[in-house]
Amino acid sequence: MKIKTTLCLMLLCGFATQTMAQSSTGRVKITGVRTGWNSDQVAVITSGTLPNPAGCPSPDGVILTPSTPGYKTHYATMLTAIAADKEVEITVANAGCTSGRPTFWGVNMY
């Protein structure tokens, strides 16, 4: 019984890790920022291919909205990267889409 329980736990942990993991672009430049459509949202486009592990229908960028955790900090970091001509690494969730695009998770500036 202990062996079955242990195997089940290992299997469940493996699935949990897979669904909670993220994917990153590697170092890229932000090549575009789109705003609006009559709402407070920002689309960010990069020079590299955006990972699309969730198979979203429009993987051309990520969308940030005020409901995105850390919205102001992420947006400020991205604008700073554009102004300073710095590279960024954008991370997206491996599960889920936001407005048809990979779900934004975070940004690092280099």
C-alpha cells in the first residue's frame, strides 16, 4: 500500500510541476508596444519568438492589464528597456491564454 501511495504522490507532483512551470524567450528586444482598443491594456511585441506552450491562437506578443499581478512594475520595466535600448527576457505561463495570447508571467531586463 505504501508503494502505491508513494507512486501516486510522485505522479501527482510531476503533473503539478508541469502545469505550474513557465517558459521564457531568452534575451530579446522589445520591438513594439500596442495600447488601447478602448481599455487599459498593453500588448508587448519582441524581436524573438514568444514561447507558446499553451497553444494560444495569437502568439504574437503578451497582454498586460491592470489585473496582471505587478502590472505597473512590469510596464515600467518594459518602457525602461525600450528607452535604454536594453534586452529583456519575457516569461509566460505554460498553461492558459490571455486575450488569445500566452499568459504573461514576468520580465527581466539586462
